[in-house]
Amino acid sequence: MFRLALALLAFSLEALPQSIPQLEAQARQRLAAQDANGALALYQKLAELAPASASYQDQIGFLLAATNRASEAIPHFDRATQLDPAQAPSWYHLGVAQCLLLQFGPCINALKKAVSLAPANAEYRFHLGSAYVDAHQYSSAVPELSKASRDLPRNPALWAQLGFACQQQRQLKSARDAYARALALDPKNTAVRNSYGYVLTELGDAAAGMREFRRILQQDPNDVHVQVNLGYAYIGMGDLKEAIKVLSAAVQAHPDIASAHYNLGVAYKESDDLVRGRAELERAVSLEPSLAAAHYTLAAIYEDQGNLDGAVQQLRAAVAQQPAYVDAWYQLGTILKQQGDDNGAIEALRRSTSLDDQDAGAFNTLGLLLRKRGDKQAADVAFAKAAAIRAAENQRKQKALGQAPPSQ
């Protein structure tokens, strides 16, 4: 009878509703034991008892996201931000979950809110910068990642992201320095080393770039992307014979890699083998129509071979893929001028000069076409701009030589 009474007492105690502090203590124990599902069930009970608690909603969302249920987590993070709009962690967690689902617009907005609420939190800023990178908004990514790097100087992933963003913005020296910091912290990261080598080559130090590529190939001799970059470095060094050898092997082993065909086409073109160069570049653009540089280089070969219509077609493809491609717009304008399409040439040269307002030759050619069309006022503006650019260039040269500018 005594044992039965104890059992009934225990049952009655278990049936009593548990207090919020008791449930919180149990939830913390589950978290300490890495029992995410057990902790989740307890926080769900807590949220039922305290439906106005932003913290419980945030914790539920966090546990759902941690167990690969980001889509289920987002409504809870969203609810947390509604209950307490000043709670920065909820905005941060919401943004991270949205990024996991590739919802970059909402993700960036949530992370911006987190950073505005906690501007000293470098992790929040790092993830905001990373979200900008994922959304291809590199100009916005660079300042956020740069600020975060001051407080997280030993985070190799941050330096790698900063290097990539700077590279996309053509800030090559900054990209080089960021990649170097990333590699100092994580020397085994071959993807970063490959990018580092490429940037070194772009900066004119092809020998240094080649050392980085060879270091990777010692570990993985079949990495085709590194092989292609090695060939690119040989082109940069002017060793076209070795470049063709390396790149020919790459396209033979991997015939569907557009960048391999592109670089091989460039090597052939630089070797004055326009027939083989054309074939490789045509293969490159068929495999990857978005490769603007391949369209541009193929246009140059077509022009050399007298196929101006083909050149125009390729240049239009280049600027369609890369609207800020200054050289392509300029070359398109000059070829259209040769073909007698003055209106098309004027349009292309206006795009060129809007992107690069320091090209005296482009302004002068534009002025000639405008004058031919009878637009004297616009032509005079273009000629004046060309003259001003040349005068400034002459002044800089004279200053560099230590000469006084001529008297007016």
C-alpha cells in the first residue's frame, strides 16, 4: 500500500503543470546535452505559455534552422522581430535563414537591420557582407567586409570573401592582400590559392601566379581550372608555346570547359594562328554564351579576317552579357563607323564615353560622326572634351619630366 501511495503521489506531481522557470531549466539541460529536438519541444511549450515572448520564438527558429529546417524556422524568426523589433539577434537569425534559402533580398534587409541595431557586432556585419557577395552586389560587400575584418582579423573565410568581392570590383591589389591574409590563416584552401594566383597574374606577376598554381597541382594534378589558370599565366609571361601545350592538354581531357577553350584561343591568337584561335573561341562561346571576353576576342579575329558582320555580332553579344564593357562598346562603334552605320556608331561611342570619360580618341571619333550628321553643337562638345583630356595628359607628362607647362 505504501509503494502504491508513493507511485500515485509521483504521478500526481508529474501531472501538475510545470512553471516557466522549470521548463527553461530543462530546455537548457537539453541544449547542454545537444538534444536539439528535446530542447525544441520544451521551447514550444514555453511559447504556448508566453506567446508574447520574442526570445522563445527566436529560440524555436534557431533550433529548427540548426536541424536543417530553415523554411520552418523563418516564420518564428519573423514573429520574434514583430514581438520585439529591437532584438538584433532575431533579425540576424532571420537573415541567415533566408540566405540559406537563397532569399537574398529579404536576407540582406534583415541583416542590415541587425547591423543597425548592433553596429559593433562584427559577425553580423560579416554575414551582411557575405550576403551581398552571394547576391553579386560586390560594391556593397567590400565596405561591410572591410569593416568586419578589423574586429575579426583571424577569420580566413572573411578574408576570402573580401578578396573575392574586391576581385569582382577589379580592386586587384586589395584582392591580392585579402587572399594573402586568408592563406596565411588557412594555407590548405586551394580554392583561395587558385584565386590568389589568378590575381597575381592579372597584376602582371605571372611568375608568382604560376608558383601558386603549381603548388596546387602538386596535390591535385587533375584540377582542370588550375591547369587553365596555369596556361593563362604562361600567356602572361609570353611563353605561348608552353601555354598552348598546357591548354591543349586541358581541353583534350575536359572538352566541355569553356574557359579552357577561351584561353587556348587567346594563346593561338597571340601566336598569329587565327584559324585555330577562331575555332577555340567559337567553341568557348557555344559552351558558355555568357563569356563576354570570348565574344570580344572572337570579334577581333573576325575583324582581322575581314568578317565585319561577324565581329559586330560578337561585340553585341559581349555588351549584352557585360553592359559596362568599355572596350567592346568602343570597338563596336569603330566597326559600325567603317560599315557606314553612323547612327549605330554614335550610340556605341556614347556608351563607351559614358563609361570611360577619359578616352580622348573615343570623344574625337564621336565628334567626327556627330559633325558628319550635322549636329554641330554636340560635335563641338565632344571635340572640346577630347582636347581637354589631351591637354591634361600633356600637363601630367610635363610635370613628370619636371618641365614647366607652356605659357598660355
